[in-house]
Amino acid sequence: MWSKKGRIEDLIFWKGNMEVEAYEYDEGNAGKKFIEGIKEGKFYGIKCSSGKVYVPPRDYCPEDMTEGNYVELTEPYLDLLTEVREDSYGNKLEKPIKVGIIRFLNAKGGIIVRVEGDAKEGDKVKVIKWEWPLVVGKA
């Protein structure tokens, strides 16, 4: 396990095992809907009574704790992009991996994705591989 403080040289590693078998994780209804959407080739968010849309969806609106309505999101765009050139041990990767965050117009939040091709920040993107992690490229 590691924690990043800034530079790759500053990574702190903790050796040992975590007792992950002692924990159970339930993604909740919103998480299930989000994963179902991914399997169907769709993105879902939740629209709150305030009109704000959040992605990934939550079980309850973070503003007023009411249940929202699921809405399908369209037109993803690449908001942030970075290139990973080394693994977490400082070893140079054979080929850099591009990682980014996609967002949706008029929605809060985003999704971390792998990026292929020449997509740049601000470009509309499309999903190339509907698997996890999602892989996107320029639309």
C-alpha cells in the first residue's frame, strides 16, 4: 500500500497485509445502476431536486439528502489528462499510459479513464472499451 505526497520520489510504502477479508463493500443502488449502465454502454448520473446532476450517481443528493432521479449522461469530454511513465517503484514503463478524467456537460463529478490516441484536454471523447478501467479516445 502506498500514499503519494507529490513526486514519485516521495512515495511512502507500507509493507504487510491488510485485513480486507474482514470488510464487505456494498456499492448501493446508485453504484449498481452505474455499473449496469457501463455494461449497457451508457453513463448514468443522479439529478437532484435542485436540478444539479452528479456523476457517478449517489444514493441520495449530497445537498438535501433526498432521493434523486437517474438520468443518462451524454457527450463526455476529457477534462484532465496526464501521462504515467513510471510504475510505483520508479521503473520506467515500456510505453507510457495516458490517464484522464472525463466529465459531462452540466454535471458535477467525473470518471477516471485510460486514454488512447491523440485526445487532448477539452476534446469530446467516446468509449473505446466498455470494461474497467474504461478506455476512451477522441470522438
